[in-house]
Amino acid sequence: MNKFDIQEHAEEMEQTEPITDDPTTRKDIIPIEKKCFLCGQYTVKFFEKDLIEKLKTREKPIQTICPDLSKEDREFLITGMCDKCQKEMF
Ligand SMILES: [Zn+2]
């Protein structure tokens, strides 16, 4: 491999964007912070921005807007109850 080849390879590496599911790096994912009314702990969960906007309008029940969301996440969005308290309650 000569010098030129190495340079070309380096350029290719820069152009490749890392694919990541890290919610903090995604623009369409926003953090939602809520205080659990049972234990008083603050919990932060990440949700799609579109989803939160739809929920704000309250036109449809949450089950209709996001049927794929876990029971825990739905409960969190509605009441703010953390996963730990939900496990103890249900
Ligand atoms: Zn709690």
C-alpha cells in the first residue's frame, strides 16, 4: 500500500456516518422528564417527537396513537409513574 492509497481510505472513513440508536443523538427523539407521584423520583424516558406532539392534542386515546409502546411507557406518559412503582402496583 502506498501513501496515496492510505489517503483515499481515510476519506472514505470520514464520509461514513455511524449508525446509532443512541436517543441523545437523534433529533426526532426527545427526552420526557416526569416526577413519579408515588415515590417522588424523577424519571427520564426518550420518545419520538411526533408521538409527543400527537399526545398533546389528546384527540385520540394513547393506545390508538402508540399501540407499539410498552405498558410501562404508556403509563409513564399518562401519569408519570416510574417503572419501579408500576411493577409494585401491577
Ligand atoms: Zn415511582
